[in-house]
Amino acid sequence: MTNKIMQNNSLYNINQNKVLQDKLSTQMSTQKKLTRPSDDPVVAIRALRLRSSVSELTQYNDKNAADADNWLKVTSDGLAVMNDILTDMMKESNKAANKDLTPNELDIILTQVKSYMDEFYSTGNSDYAGRYLFTGYRTDTPMTFTTADVSKMTEDDNFPSYEITEQTKIDAFDTMNYTYIDKLEGLNPNNYTDGTHDTTEQKIENGDIKRLRLAYDDIKDGQTLKVELYSKSGSPLTYSDPALHSVTATAVSLGNDPYKQILDSNPGGNLVIYVPETGEILFSDGAFKTLNDTYQAAAQGTEGDDTVDPPIAGTPGVGEENMEIRVTYTKDHWNNGDLRPEHYFKCSATAKDASGTENTIDYNSEYTDAEIGIKRQTISYDVGYNQIIEVNSTAQEIFPHDLKRDLDDLQNIMTKMKDIYAIRTDLKDALRDMEESDADYADTVKQMDAANKAYDYIRENIHTAFEHMISKTQEYQADVNVAVTDNGTRSSRLALIKNRLVEQKTSFRELQDKNEGVDIAEVAIELKSAELTYESSLMATSKIMQTTLMNYI
């Protein structure tokens, strides 16, 4: 054993002690056991797994769940506003159901109801962080056409024209009441005696008309409109008479009074008319009976049953749930607040580019697929391990076209009532200034009787319309309440998930600290011990290093 060997061993041991001091000092400053995986491979592997879990929980809780929670809260606020609006609409409709109100008072109420309706639909354009809440996957597209869209349509001839396919059921048909006022229309104080507006009470007609009201009014004129029956297979049904699966409607403008044509065709006629201005397909009694019989026969089946007309060739019925009615039509003019069809129907938008080339975008092509049908576009957040929360409510669930169409009906009836009320007032004033011996007195009395009869019909009609508005508003509010409940249920579930995420994150952090962390007191003692050992080794080495063989020569 030479002095050199002793020196080398001493230096090695001193260095190892310094390495230990460095390790303990690093642990003291970082409060972690490991500085590199090789320090303890088992702990390192466990640390990576725990860190990955904590990172995932942080993503779920601090980002995904927080974003989902904010989306649900904004949706909840919008639904609460809609609920309040519908409540106010119902209150106003209740007021209007009073038969003692004058046309002017009813018109004021209707104006208020219409403003509520506009606010109701504008709520559908609510957004969260620039994403529209109720438009499914198309979060960059508002639910309605906006003022900017209408301005663009006015300035640009290349605004898209939409071909829309509506899918509905036979129960979508409703009954409208129509009063034909004969020659009273257009009567005023200057022409009531000229003979062009003479009518009698007997010529005032009133009747019910079956109709299929489309989602939109002001549709394109001159197109061929067909009401087609489809089974869930996606193909038109096959009947003993192939023409029965499709009914073609003829366009008649309001100027030619399509409603009077239907009344004249009842009860045995087979007339079908569509009115471009109002978006209505009118059926005479005979035409509706034929369509309804065909629909029911297809649904229920006629095999072996000769009492059902028309019989269906082949197999028994497909079932009511597998039947639908389709109407395809084109609309190329839109107003501010109109619901965009791409959120509701299978449709295609066609527009010309700068070069004049037509470009077409198809929407919801799968809606007419029997296996898919009208499918909700749900937006979901991954908020935990195998935990997914749906955050959106769609326009189809809570923003029906019917509300706007009901208001259109009310507005049309109100306009007609105000007109007949003015006519009746003019005739009253005229009779007040006449004597029974006057030549025009008897004819004016007949006109007055006709006007009174027409007014009574129309006044009853508008009373019924407001009562209908009350019941329909209750239905719309029920839909909103379902959405509120659904949204609240999801919020409650998300709150539970967030609580669990916080607990899991706390637990994993504790495990992470136990796995990677050090006991500071213990490390401090070990460090102090290492320092003493180091100092002792230096002292011992210095003694050894001072003595060599040369000291004894």
C-alpha cells in the first residue's frame, strides 16, 4: 500500500461524499427525490404516470369542464329569457281574448305580441365566445337571417336561392277559417252607392279549409309544388294508382282569391292550391280525404281488406311512425329574422360567383335517409375519464317556425278585421245621413247587414286565433321548459363531475408528492451528517498526506 494509493482512495471518498452532498442539497432545493430517471427507475416510472394523470385532470377540470359549464350557463340565461318572453306573450294573448276589445286595441296588443316574437327569435342568435349556441355544428352561422344578410340580398343579385325539402306528418295539416266578403272589399264613402260594391248578407260566405302551412311565406312563384307520401324506406309509396303517392298543387295568387276557389270546390271537389305569398297549400275536402285515406292506408295496410280505398299493392302497412309527407320548394327572398333553413331542413343553397358560375352547397342531405332521418347536431365536451357532457340545445327543439307563422295568420286576420270594421263604420255614417225614402237607403242597409255578418265572422275568427295562440304558446313554453330541464340536468351532472375531478386531482397530487417529494427534516439531517463526514475526511486526509516515506530517510 503506497502513499499514492492512499491519496487516490481518499480523494475518491471525498468526491463521493461531495456527490452525496450535492444530491442532498438538490433534494433540499427542489424538494424532489429525483433529478434524473436513473436515480430511481421505479419511482421515475410511477412519477410519469402520476404526472400524466394530474395533467389530464387539469385539462378536464380547468379547461374542458370550465368551458362546458360556461356554455351551459349562457344557454340557461337564454332559455330563461325565452321563458319570460313566452309568458308575456301568453298574458297579452289572454288580454286579446276579450271580445269587447276594439280592432285598434287588438292591433296594439298584436303589435306587442309581435315585438315579443321578434325578441324570442333574436335570442336564438345568442353566442358564447363567438360561437352561436343553438345552431348545432354550424356555430359560425346565426340562427336567423340578419339585417346584413337582407342588405346583401338587396344589393347583390347573387344571394343564395334555397331549395327546401320539408318533412312532416299528416297531423301537420290544420284547419283555417275563411270569410268571403264578396264585393265589400274596397268599399269606401266615395263608392258605396256606385253599384260596384253592392252585396247582400246571403253572399257573405264562411267555411273551414284544410291546409298544409309551409315553414315560410313568400315562396317563389311559378314552381311546381308536390305533396308526396314517403315511407321510411326513403322511396315514394306504391299504390294501385301510381298517381296517388303525389299531389300536385297549382299556384294561385291572393289576387285571384284561392280561398274562395277552395270553398266553391267543397265538399266534393278535388282541388289543391298553393299560395306563394302566404306559403300555404290549400286542400278541398275531397282532395284532403284522398290524401288522408292514402296516408292511413299506407300506414295501416290494406292487404285482404277491400274496404279501404285506395288499396296499396303488396304488403301490409308500414306503420304511422314510418310515414312522412315531403314538400320541396324554392325560396329566394328573405327578411330579417327569418329562420335559416340549413338549421332545420334538407336544403341546397345556389348562388353565382363573380364569374357567373352557379355554385351549390347541400345541407342535411342525410335527413331523407331512412336510417338517419332528422338528426340533432350535438356538441359534447370530454370532461373526465369516459365522461362526456352534451352542452348544446338545437334550434329544432325550441325555435319553431309555427310561432312566426301563427303571428302571420293573426296579422292577416287583423288586417281583414280592421278593413271590414272601417267599411262597417263608413256604412253606419252613411245610413245616419240618409232617410228611408232615399233611393240608396235599401241597398245600403243590405250592405250594412252584409258588413255586420262579415264582421261577426271575422271577429269570432280573431278571437279563436288568439285563443289558439294561448294554447300554442303554452306548447312552445313546454318545449322551452323541457330544454331548461335538460340543460339544468346536464349542469347538475357537470357540477358532480367537477367535484369528483377536484377530489381526484387532490388525491393524485398527494400521491405525486409522496412518490416524488422528500422529507425535508430527514434530508436536512442527512445533509448535515454528510457535511460532518466531509469535514472529517478532509482532516484525516490532510494528516495522511503530510507523512511520506521521505520523512524516515
